Amino acid sequence: MEFYPHFRTVIGAVLLIFNPLPMEALSTLLRVSSISTTLRSLHSLLLVPKSKGGPITIIHKSFPDFLTDPRRCKIESFFISPSIHHQEILLSCLNLLKERLKKDICNLDTYSSLDKVKDLPTKHQVHIDDALEYACKFWAKHLVEVPPIGHGVEEVHKAINEFFPTCLLLWIEALSLMKILDVGVYALSNVQQWYTQVSCI
């Protein structure tokens, strides 16, 4: 991957994700292996923990404000377009869900109720890692940040149309295992909101 597209993919995700992720999880989500190289020169702007599980965070809000404002960031190679990168993250989330979600993802007894499962949080951490958990929680929030018309929207439609018949029940199961079923309600509302915008155009 060329430097500038690579830079925008990585930094765009760091700036626009709704919950900071550790380097390994961000790499998994984006399918980018050399994130550390991109972040190495930005330690004065980003807090990159030495510990493996620590999330990458922004030190000062002025950094994302600058890179996402075309009036301030005049160098196109470094400009982070929120609509483009929300779409990129959305598609990464949906691809990860399609690849990783499966029936009985935590290998539980089919007939067990969740309140009878021993060490459910531990099983959740083993089988639903940070990247997959992020995708489950936030894919629809990225969707509503994507303009309903423009470049790449057909790819978004295709990804969502593939997600619902193949992954919907598996996604609900994962949310249930994480005890955040309410996230699914809000996510479906976000999907409806986005498609309402599309139908009004």
C-alpha cells in the first residue's frame, strides 16, 4: 500500500472510531499489518501505549479538527475526509462480521441459559476480541455518517444486503453474549434512518 493512502486509512480510523482501540485490534479491523510504522512519527499527537492492550488515543482535539477540515488542511495527501473514512471503517466492520461471526461463537452448551454459564466474560474475551466487539457495536453508527449518495454507496448497499440474510442472527447472538442487546435496537434504528435518507433522494 502506498504511503499516503496507508496513512489516511490508519489515521482516519484513529480519529473517527467511536471507541479507541489497541494497535492489534485496529490492525485486525483495517487489515493493515504495519500500523506501528505509521504511528511512530506521531507520538507527539497520539498516545500510543507501550502495553499491548492499551488503546491509541488522541492527545488534543486540535489534531483531528485540523486533518478533517479541508479549509485548514491544505495538503490533500494528508486530508481525512470523514464521509470517506466512515465508509471505509463501516465496510471493514461488515467484512469482519461476515468472516468471524458464527453460530455458538463462544462454544457454549446449546441448551444453557446465559446466567448459568460459568466465566462468560472470560469466554467472551477469548472468542470475541476487541476488533470483533467494536464491529458488533459500532458498524451502524459509522453507516449514519456515510452520505446516502456519492462514491462507493453502491458498495455500502451491497455489503448491508449481504449482512442481513447471513449475519443478522449471528450478530444478535454475539450482542446477547456481550449483554448489550440494546445496541442492536439502536443499530437497526440507525440503518432505518440511513435508508430513509436514501429513499428521500
